[in-house]
Amino acid sequence: MREVRLVSRAAGLPRPENFEVVDVPVPEGDGVLVRNLVFHVFPGLRLLVGDGDGATPLPRLSPGDALVGAAVGEVVSAPDGASAQPGDLVSHFLGWREYSLVPEGRYVRLDGELPDPAAHLAPGVAAYSALTREAPVRPGETVLVTGAAGGVGSLAGQVARLLGAGRVVGTTGSPRKAERLVAEFGYDAVLSREEASAVEGVLKAVPDGVDVVVDNVGGEQLRAAVGAANQDARIALVGTLSSQLAPDGSGTSAPVELDLFELIRKRVGLRGVLALDPEMRGEWTRRFGEWLRAGEIAFPHTRFQGIESAPRALHELLAGGHLGSVVVAV
Ligand SMILES: NC(=O)c1ccc[n+]([C@@H]2O[C@H](COP(=O)([O-])OP(=O)(O)OC[C@H]3O[C@@H](n4cnc5c(N)ncnc54)[C@H](OP(=O)(O)O)[C@@H]3O)[C@@H](O)[C@H]2O)c1
């Protein structure tokens, strides 16, 4: 079988030469053996393969380690007493390899809730959690989604609309993506990064201010969102793309200066999102499946074919080359 390994820690954004696709024996030992069908290429990997020394959400990888990430595959063998059987579809976090040996307790059996197994890799649970828990949207309210063309943002606009938002505005670095977000993915208007980095720019698209913000970007865009926030606005802090994908540094810290007087005066709520709760994931998956089957939502993604394409897929994701999520079909 083949797997993708880290060759060298990257200074700045990783490049395909930081990785290699190697032949290795199929793993043996405790756990279920899974033949992977598809895995997720996600921006947080930049933090795990970089040469910085800041805190990371998952353990940093060393040269020689196989990469990790969410994957969906079919169980080919299972020890006695395992909760999955050969033929079952499972999700787990040991992607980037053709076969994974997944210990008991570190996989989830999938019951066909979603019409396409790859849709289990959609990072929509972060958007759903933000819009129902950390910054719940009420019918008719105005929602701003920064980083609207990413995996999270391209679902957040659609989810906000389905939850009854009035006006939904996004931000992106690409005019072509802006057009598609409006035509296909539920946005009323989309601002450029430059417009989104100034309060006046945001207010051009939302003259009455914003009630709910799903912030995937941080930095200047978060500061402008606070400036455009209405009384009692709620801001869900989901990601930090402006720092995480900056060409310099290691992406592991995301400082921003906010005017606390403004936050207090408008009683703005700021809450971090960490969409790891299994119950929340279950609720999202159920609703996502219903919306997909009813044709009310789309899973925007680009699918690369073959594990050998994975280093290029990561490079193109980090360069902003795609709208929505990026996945690799093994
Ligand atoms: N809290 C949680 O539970 C949770 C869960 C999942 C993800 N996240 C985080 O949420 C954020 C979004 O995730 P995602 O999967 O949607 O990301 P993604 O799909 O990988 O986003 C990639 C997009 O980011 C944009 N981008 C690149 N550099 C940027 C910059 N300097 N400033 C602003 N945007 C930039 C580009 O889009 P444009 O060309 O449109 O600018 C690029 O296509 C990430 O920080 C991720 O780690 C958090």
C-alpha cells in the first residue's frame, strides 16, 4: 500500500516537496483494518507540518510520519469484539494512506445517513455549531461569513439561509469564487478581502449592520466585522485563515486588536467554536443528510483522484485554488 509522509518540516507554507508518497506494508495489529475510499485535505495541516514552535490543535508531525486527517473507508478485517464488521463504512482520522489500522474507539460506524460517503468529510459541523449554538441566527437576521469560499464558509452561507437568515454576505479573495457563491451557494453578496477589511467596506453590503458573524479569517476582517456589528450581535470565532495561511510565520498564533469599548457598548458576544462534540456532529449529520436528499444544500468540493495527487491537492488548497472542501479519492 502507499501512504503520504512528511519529508521535512516546512518553513512558511508547505510545498509538495515537503512530502513523499511511499510504498509500505499493509499495517497489522490491534484494530480494524480499513481500506480508505476518500480523505480530507484541510488547512490545519499547515500548523502540524510547519517548523514553528507555537501550540497546535493536534500533535505536530515529524519527518517520516504519515500525515493525518479525516477519512472514510470500508472495513476489510476486524478482530473479535470490534464494533464494526467487514463491509461496514467507517470514518476515522488516519487518512493520507490507502489502508489504516484503526484502534477500537477511534472510528465511527457510518449508517448511510449521507448519500455520498465523501460528504462525511464536509467541515459543516463547525458552521452548524456556530449558527445554532455559539452565534445562533434568528429568522430575518443578517449574517456575515468571512472566508466564505472555504470548506466551512461555503456551507455556512447555505446553512444560515436554511436556518432563516434574512441577508447573507460573505468574503473571499477571488472574484470568480464570489460569483459562484452568489449564483450557487446561497450568498446575497460577497465582498473582496480588501472591502471586508474595513468597516465602511462591510457596511456597503450590509447598510443596517450585521447580527451574526461566522468568522473563519480573524485579523482585519474580524475587526471590521466588530465595527459593523449591531447591538447584541453574536460573533462565532471558527478559524484564523489570515494567520493560518499567511506565507510567513508558522500560522500558530493569530493576534488582533479589538476595541473593547465598542464590544461592551454594543454588548457583542464573541465565542470560540470547537466542533468536537459527538452529539453536535450527530445532529449536524442528520440535518445535512435531510437537506442533501431534499436538494436544499450542496456539498461544494473538489475531488482529486489517487493518493499520489494528495501533496498537490494540499498545495492548491493552501494557495486558494479551490472553492469548498478538497478531498482525495484513494
Ligand atoms: N473551530 C472548529 O471547530 C473548526 C472546524 C473546521 C475548520 N476550522 C477552521 O476554520 C477555518 C476555515 O476552514 P476551511 O476548511 O473552510 O478552510 P479552507 O477551505 O481550507 O479555506 C481555504 C481558503 O482560505 C482562503 N484564504 C487563504 N489565505 C487567506 C488569507 N490570508 N486571508 C483570508 N482567507 C484566506 C482562500 O479562499 P479565498 O480565495 O476565497 O480567499 C482559500 O481558498 C480554518 O481556520 C480552519 O482551521 C475550525
